[in-house]
Amino acid sequence: MMMSFFLHDSLDDGGFEQIRTPSRVSPASAPREEMRILHEKLKIPQTGEIVTRPRLDDLLDKSLSQFCGTLVSGRAGTGKTVLAADFARRRGGAGWYTIESSDSDWAAFSAHFAACVREAAGKWSEQPMVTGGTDSEIAQFLVNTFAPVAAKGKKQFLIVLDDLHKIFDAEWFGRFFHLLLYSLPENCRLLLLCRSKPPAPLWRLRSKQVLNVIDEKLLAFSPEETAKLFKGKGLSPDEVSKAHSDSFGRASKLADHLPQ
């Protein structure tokens, strides 16, 4: 079986890294296509001024200590990305990957996923292999990808995948995440952010104590957290209470009530 490796070019080319991906036809006769790593996808988003919510930090800490993967599910505007970005930045040892619809292509996804893990491990110099999408190839890809993380021993790592719902329809989705969650190194945890319930193969892992789910009801601001958010903003207690009731504690709706 032929496999190809990442090949580095200069990163001065607009923040891109060029790698070569395996062809779907005979590697002996077909030219290899070039894949560009979009490094903007691998940056933890800037969140600006936020209100720290110890309740949710504790919830994430507890979930990540007990489960290989934690899935945070909620509609747009419920605060998933802000929560995860702030948590990952303060925790350290985190790799981030903001997924796009085009990443349903296995070559694109696997390249960016490997780069995300490499980034978390400190830009490991040895490049993991990019392979095809069969079960055996995915398994080998995961072994190679997480080798630098496993080599760090007791140091803890976190891999965050944002907008996971954009690749729910990928043919390889269920097989990849099943293998991923069962093969994570002991010192690594997975945080998945999505807007809707994932496909059944991943969703069923909740009952196997592998995956925990935090839904948007838990993400909603409590009255106390809303009061903290609006503190010093010049609103009366009645106005703060109305903002909370009108928004049902949803982060984006509360932001609409903040004075400009």
C-alpha cells in the first residue's frame, strides 16, 4: 500500500503550508494533487471581552476528566465557540480546527486535522502521513498523527473541532470518529462543537461512557450570570431582568441588549 507524507514548503506564502495528498487512482501513474493548509482554520478565535462563567468551566473540566470526548451542541448564537475558545486558551496545550463544508473531502479534513494536532504538540517536526479513507488507513493515520502527543507523557492536550455539523454528511464521518474516540492517547481529550445532533454512530457513543453531551440549555445564561454580564453597563435591575427573559439567556440575544 502506497502512502504519501507531508512535504513542507515555505510558510511565507500567505500563511499556507503545502502538502501532497494521495491520489484516488494508481499512485504509480497519476499525478498528486497539492493541498493547502489554511492556517486561519487552526487559530483559536479571538473572543474579545467576555464574562467568565465558572459553572461552565467546571462542567467542561469535569466532562473532560471523565470522557474521551465532549460534544457541545447548540444553535448559532448560544455561545459554544466563545466558551470553548476561552477555555482552550486558558487551559493551554490546545489545538483548534474550525471546519468548513469543503472539509467533507477526506484529504482536506485529514490534512487539517493532522496539522491541528501537530500545532497542539508544539509544531512537531516529523510530519504524519496523509492516507486514504479505509478503516485500516484511518487507524494508521491516527496512530501517526497522535504519536507526538502520546510522546509527551503526562502533559495534557485538548483538540477542539468547531462547526463539526458541516461534515456530518461525509461518507467517512462515523467511521473516523468512532476510531478516533477509542484511540485517543490517555493525555488527550476531544471537544466537539456543533449546531445539531450528530449522526447516529457518534450519538450512540453517549451510552458507552465515551462521549458526553452538553446542550444549549446548559449554555444559557442564568439570571445571576446575566446580571454579571450587564454590571456597570448602566441598565436598571428591571431592564436586566427583561433582557434575560426576552433572550431566554441566549448569548447572542443578550448581546443585543448591551448599550452601544
